[in-house]
Amino acid sequence: MIAYMPTIYPDELGYSWFCRYYVHSGCFSHKMALQELYCKKSDYLNKEFIGNLNSGAMEKIEKIYPMDELVLDHTMYPQYARFIPLEQKKDALYRLGHEPCDVHHLFCVLPRNKGEQCLKFCPMCAREDRERYGEAYWHRKHQIRNVSICTKHKCRLKESTVPAKSEQSFTFCPAESYIGNEEAVVESDPLVIQFASYLDSVFDAPMDFENDVPISAILYDGMSRTKYLKPSGRSRYTKMLADDMGEFYRSMGICSIASIYQIQKALLGKLSDFTVICQIAFYLGMEIEELINPSLTVEQIQKEQESHYMRDVAPVDWELLDMETAPVLEKFAKGVYDGTGNENGRPERVSEKLVYREMGLLGHQLENMPRCKTIMERYAESYPESWARKIIWAYRKLEEEGKPFYWTDIRKISGVKKKNLQVVIPYLMKHADVETVDRIVKLLNVC
Ligand SMILES: [Zn+2]
């Protein structure tokens, strides 16, 4: 039972708060602290959110902080949910605070590139926090994707060694132990500062839970004042926009530059990722107010809806798209296949449906991309084969834990139903050695 929660600091990441709880509570192991906060392993995998707290912890925390406020003010919710449709936004807010959920099902979480793999910090903020509070903590605003400076101090953020993405082995890494006394490097590029301030302000703005203006309509309006939309409003020049944006952001050295297919999807209202939208809006010269507090008329929204059917003047450059997508797809598919990219670490089948959704591809695009198609073919497998791999994975995992286990344990973590076992057996041989298969089959026969 939680005895005491420390005071949460301004803009502190919920994860950081729990880390400090671990330090201050006198829990002598991670396991003990985790047990006080959560029920099971899958409850706490994501550092950008608060995870699925157990009822005791929830009760205690709600007395200090209402769940909705905790999600709004101390998680990355304002980033990921900023531009999603209204109902989805409300639903995500509720579920993040009250229900077990996989954030990937609530909104789009793009894969992380080099430079954004770990939690970031500002050396000057850390110094100030130590003076004021006696310890450093992880700030939320330093974790906004593609923001490379602290907007308060105009100095470059540093990457810590604490992975930002969800991991299989969750550990409390309190900022105080992971942030040294580092020198601050002041950012001199005014454009980098301007871009960071832009994202920072959009992130910080109150979330709108009243109006449901599609982000595609807002961007369409912004585009209508530029050369990227024909004055008639009937043709957009997506390729030109993507090329120009690419050049602009490359010169700024940001981590994840929006690709043509992400831009195209955002313009068609099929992608609402924070960093992609902000890149488009900032590049088009849109005011922050236009994004967070749009004043479009019903006619304007209607006009944009109709534009979805219009011709895209520059057809997609398939060769380029294929080349751009293939390495990302390879990484994504591998992570899904061997489980390293999945929140619970379980291998999964790489299905086309999943790839289209997670990679932000539009219908049938893969058919025009030979490199990507080859990758898909390489990972293609039948359901029984994927079940076999899940069983082997579960078996090895349990064996590693070193405790006695039974078929029911394998079933629970592999998620493979008993009625499917007969079709699985032939595939076990393909993915494990004879001894392992023998032992698995033995377990099966006992049950
Ligand atoms: Zn700072």
C-alpha cells in the first residue's frame, strides 16, 4: 500500500513522479515499488503515460490529483491526442486514466528515430530544479518529439541514457541519478528556436473538448494561402510541398522529417500525428492560434471534405516513396515479427493490415512499391506458424524465469488457444531445436 506520494512538480512527467516515489518511499526494490502501483507487468510499460494503476494506488493518487488532470498535465497526452477527432480525444483521456489500454490503439505513435530514443533533459533546468527542489526531474516538454532545445533557456536538450520508448523490462530511472552536471550549449539558429517555441506553444495550449474541426480542414485553409494549392482550390501540389519541407527541415537538422506519404495522409485527414501536422503548419506559416483555436465556417470545412476527391497534381513518386519506406518498414516488420518492437515483447504476425495502419500507408500503396513488397513477402507466414513462434517464445521466457510452469502458463502469455494446437506442432520444428520441441510437446500432453 502506498504510504506517501511526493509532491508532483510543474510539467513533471508522471513516470518521473513514480521514479521519485520509488526513491523516497523506502521501497528497497523495483519490484516492490511496482507492486504498490500496479497489478501486472503489462500495466506499466509506457513511460510517456501513467500505465494501468491498481485500485489502491489509483485511490491514493486521485486524492492528490484527479486522474484527468494527471493525464492532461503530466503525460504526453497533449502531444499524441492534440489533433485527433473529438470523440476519440475524449475516449483516450478517459481510458488513459481509468482503463488498461495499449496507447497504440488510442492514437498514432510513430517509431522513434536516432536522436529521440532516450529521455531528454535541459542542463540548465536540471540545475535550477536542484536549487529549488533539491532534485532534478524529467520534464514533459523536453520530451516533445522533434523539439531539440529548452524553450525557457534556449539551450540544446541532451539525451540521457534512459530509453524513452516502452521496454520489456521496466525500471525506475529517477532523473536525479541519470542527469549529471552538464554544460549547456546555447542554440544560435533563430529558426530552430522559433520552431521549438511553436511546438511548445501548441503542446501547452488548453485542449479543446468542445469543437470538432478536422485538422485536414485547418491545413487546407492554411494551404489555400500558398502556392501549394491551386487558386481554384481543386488541385494540391503535395510533392512540391513535401520536397520543399524536406529541404527546409533538413537544414534545421530535426530528427524526424515528415515524409511525403505522411504529409499526404495528413492532408487527407487520415493522419493526425503531432509532429507531422506541426511541421506542415509551421512551414506554411500558419499562426499557432489557427491550429489550436480554429475559426473555420461550416462552408470552409465542407469545401475541404470535397477536396478529398480531387486530383493530386503531382502523382506520388513511387520509386522515391518505396526507397523512403523500405528501411522503416524493415525495422517495423522485424520488431513486430520477433517481438522487440511490441509492448509485451511477444512475436506477432506481420499482417498487411497492421503495416498499412502503423506505417500510415494509403490503400493498395504497397502494390506499387517492389522493395516494400519483397520485405512483406519475407515476413509472410500462416497463422499456425505465427502461433508456433509465440509458443516457443513463451516457453523460453518461462524457462528463463526458472520457476516451474505448466501448459496454462504458456497459453496465457502466448495467447494461443488449445484448439489450435494440432496445426501448430509441425511448425514448432521449424523454429526450435528437437529438444525444445520435445519438452513443449510433453507439457502439452500433461494438460
Ligand atoms: Zn531549460
